[in-house]
Amino acid sequence: MIKLYCCGEDYHAEEQHLGRRIRCTRCGRILVIEEAGPISTSSSRQPTKHSAIPNSGSPAIVSWLTRLRRRKSASLLLALAGITLTGLALRLAVVEFRNPKEQAKVVGQPKPLATGTPRVRDIEPTGIGQLGKLEFPARIPFSLPTGTWVIRPRGIGGKGSLRIENGTGLDAAVKLVTSTLPRKTIWMLYVRSKEAKAIDGVRVGSYLLRFALGMDWDIATRKFFQNQQFYEAGGQLEFSETETESSSGELGIKYTEIEISLNEVPFGNLQRAPINETVFDEGDPAE
């Protein structure tokens, strides 16, 4: 009787089976039946010497190979992770021990402020949470071209002519208003500082000349944002048209031509009087 031992199991074979093979029922190994030496009765169960022939097709061998591959993959990943962490640690150590100038280059210095961007200046060191003064770019005053209609003409069609000269240091919004009640704004015209504009087609009638001086015009409200002042010419403007006949018998029309200056000049023919905004807006058309 020949005994074979594998995975805690005993396998028995007869001598005529020498050279044959037995498969282990647990691990799938192939056990070769060989002669064995005498077994000592005093010793505990010892495995009989046998040779195992690997069988790549057995489930045990496939499982063993799979576990081996997984262990190799895990070991490779651990090695790569260790190399990466070591590189990061070395990089942090180099940045830490650089001098302040080089370290500022690595971290990145602040870029210069763009033109027109508010910047904090004159910050006092005392006072927790104290805000510095903000510096903003100066606003560029808005101005319309001379001759721009703020309120387009209505009720015109005459031959009268009115020339307006703005000799002040401010822009002007000039309006022609009927003198009779209820007031009616005939037109409003924009005239820049130190410029002049002539308007033709003024109909026969009596009018008041009102104007606003200032800087930085607001189209929506038809007012100036800065240095706004309101005035009215000291007298009425009378426009008339008269038929004439020349010595040769030709008929014609004589009409009124008026030239005024918004700034007061010595010995001028037209004085100005200050008015308020309500009076200035009188007669304007509804929006």
C-alpha cells in the first residue's frame, strides 16, 4: 500500500499503480505514485514525498497565476506612488529654502493695474479695517455738437433769422418760447462754448429767449450735470415781416434779423436775468 499526502488529505494506491498519477481533489495538483520509505509510527502524519506537475488548465493554477499578477500590479502601483510623492516632497523643500526674491518669482508677482482701474492709496497703518481712499479716473464731460436740436422746431415757416453767439466758458442749451400764455417752446438748440449758430425760418411773433449754461450734458433729462445755471433774456424778441416795393415797382419782403450774445458784454443791447429750473422748463412738449 502506498500513501500520498496533499492539502491535508491522504491518498492510497497499490504497488501495481507505480508511475501513475493522482489529482488532488482540493488544489488540483497531479501527484505521481512513487515508492516511499517506511513511516515511523511514533511520528505524526508526514507528507509523502511526491512530485507535483503543474497543470495550466486546472482552476487552482489559473487562480494562483491571477493572484500573482495582481500582486505584481499592486507592487508596481505602490512603487510609482512612492516615486511621485518623493518628487513632490523634494520640490516643496526646494521652494521653501529659496530666498524671498526667487520665491516671489515662483509664486507670482502682482500685475500692474490697468489704466482707469480704481486703486487703494494712502492707507493709514492705524485702525483695524480702515479703508484707503479710492482714486477713480476723472469723468469726461459730454457735449453735443453746436447746432444739435435738443427739441426739434415746431410752428416755424417764417423768414426771420436769429444768430446766437455763446461767448461764455460753458455750453448752452438755448430755447425760443412764445411770449403769450400758455407758453410754447418753439425749439431748443445746443451751442458749445465760444461757438455761434444762426437759425433761419423764425415766424412772425413775440418770443422769449431762455437758456441753460453748464457742463456735461445729459440727453435723458435735457440738463447739465455740472455748473448748471438758468437765464432769460431781459427783453422780448419781436419778429416781423413787411412787404416792400422798390423804385422799379418790384415787390419784396423785409424781415427781422436779430443777433444776440449769451454772455453779458459792455454796452450790449440785451441783458440777462437768472430764472429757476421750473420757469426754464415751461412750455416744453410732453415726452
